[in-house]
Amino acid sequence: MIDLKVLREDPERVRRSQISRGEDPALVDVLLSADAERRAAIASADTLRAEQKTVSAQVKAATPEDRPAVLARAKDLAAQVKASEAARDEAEAAFNAAHLAIGNVIVDGVPAGGEDDFAVLDTVGTPPSLESPKDHLDLGESLGLLDMERGAKVSGSRFYFLTGRGALLQLGLLQLAVRMATEAGFTLMIPPVLVKPEVMGGTGFLGAHADEIYHLPDDDLYLVGTSEVPLAGYHAKEILDLSDGPLRYAGWSSCFRREAGSYGKDTRGIIRVHQFDKVEAFVYCKPEDAEAEHQRLLGWQRQMLAAIEVPYRVIDVAAGDLGSSAARKFDCEAWVPTQGAYRELTSTSNCTTFQARRLGTRYRDQNGKPQTAATLNGTLATTRWLVAILENHQQPDGTVRVPAALVPYVGTEVLG
């Protein structure tokens, strides 16, 4: 949720953010009103409670003649306190609903608009010149790396088996990401993939895109679509020591997405699937360090993309495509030859204090006072990367060259 100090001191900034996101700026005024009403209700309840305490003390000291009047006043105040506390609770609920309805305030410079309104920041590498390229599914099946048919037989559409060296290729990719992350000072984590509602909601995933998430109603637990979620919950309701710099974690997990609303889109192969594996970077830092840390995360992603030797571009995602938690997001999109287009391989988001405020994650400033931390996240490797590797490194004879950084993990220089 957004910082109330920003709301109260610069509501126009929040309105501009809403407009850039394509959201209703009137929600800012709803929140301002709800905030004022909540504060007034709290003050009223506190005043009445203090008066009730004073009158209660007077009952004991009252003379027999004054006692009936004092008791009557105490009874009346008790009723008023009860009513005022109910009004306070109602105002608090309205305020919370209004607060949760507003997405994070975007960072200055984020492009306005929707999915197609991104800004290209950089393009790296040249797309390969391929005559009649095969797509990753044809390559994967012909080389014994991938089995979609049996995945569908066992689990339904958009499930798959990675087989033989296909499995080694993914494991090698993820291990390479882990090695890079740990060498950069990240702490490796293998987190739970089922989380409580307050953790899923705290990270901002139970808003507009809640239908993407698998829910187990009998247990009231959610399957995560990224290890960002359990890593964000790892330090919930804690006060962190950030005196030595950011806390950086790398989470390796299986991830699950319903892909609701994407029917008929990317149904072939493993671009959009219900289950995949990923190494996700997650960072806790001081708010003033967040933008620099965002650039560092992007740098580590670039390092991984260089290792798999694929052409890619970096885009500054438009405000309407950020999701509620992110104040800014950079995507790295790799060239996919058979689609003649760049497709997303990584995202890295600066969530400023939005998630940590919901989850109660703080740190102590130089004066020892607790302050809300900032959080960031970014993909370091995931199953979808196999699409770019197979298609960009295919050879005329139908084999696929293995990027040099992955050869030690796969055990061969050529898949064929």
C-alpha cells in the first residue's frame, strides 16, 4: 500500500500515477476522505474514552448526593464510547479498502499507457540469420528434450515433461543462475510454494490478477507463481538490520500460474504453461537505495542473458502494465526467431515500500527509529529461457548448439 505521507503532502502526484496506470484518479480523493474520517473517528473515540476514565474515577470520590448523577453520566459515556468505537472500526475498514484500491505510486519517468506503450532502453546482439527455423517445440520433441503430449495426458493442457538433456539443460540454467547469485552475495533459498492469504495479499497478488493464482480452499493456501511471494513474507513483521547494506536472496522454486485470460495465446510449446521452475532474486533495502539496487538487478539479469548468448532488448514497462506492487519494472525480452519478435524472459520490479508496508517489514534508521523497508525482485532464470536457447542456437542439420556456459551442466556441446 502507498505511503500516506505522500498521499497527504502531494495527492496530485498520486493522481498522476493513477492516470498513467489507466486507473481512476478519483480513488485518491476517496482515500483522502477515508483517511480524514478515520483520524476523526479515532480522535473522537480516544476523547470519549479519556472522559469515561475521568468520570469512572469520579464515581468513587462522589458524595452520596452526587453519586446518582455521576453514575448516570458514566452510563451515558459508556454508551457513547461503544458507539464511537463501532464508528471508528467502520471508518478503519473503509479506509483500509480505499488504501488497498490504489496501486504503487510510479517512479518519475515511467512511460504512461498499457502493454504496448513501453520504451526500449537498449538492444543487445543481432538476431541470427536462419532459413526456415524450427520452433522450440519441434526442436525439443525431435531431440528428445520435451514431451508435451504426455504432459497433457498426465496433467492436461499446458503441462509438459522435460526429458533427458532437456531436463539437464533446465537444471544447468538454474544452477548457473544460483552460482552467479551466490558469487554476487545472494543467500540461496528454497522456499515453500504454498503460502497463507496474508502473504499472497501482502505482496499485491490478490488484486486484479487474483484469477491467475491456484487456491486450495480446504487449506486456505495459495500456490505461488514466483518465489517473490514467500521471500517477501520471510521477514514479515520484523525489523531488519540494513546497516551493512541490502539483504539479497535468491529463491529456487517451482511456480504455478493458471494463465487465466490467455486461452488461445501461446498455446504451443512452453511459453505459457501452468508449472515451471525459476530462480528469483529478492532484495530488502532502504528506500533511498532502491533505484540503484534496481539497476544492479538488471545488471545481473544482463549477465545471465549474456551467458546463454541470445539477442535481447531491455524495455521500460509502461505504467498500466506494471501490476499493483511495482513502481517501475524493466523487462528483458529475447529474440524468438520463429515468431520474429522479442518475448519476455526476465522482469525486475522496484516495489519501493508498497509490499513491506503491507507485510510490516521495517528497518531502523540512523536514529534507531523503525522505518518501512523497500523491496525489489527480478528473474535470474526460468523454464521459458529454453525457448530462446533452442531457437537461437539451432543449426541447419536440426541440432542445437549448447551455450558454452551451460556445457558443463549438460555434458555436451551439441544437442542432437
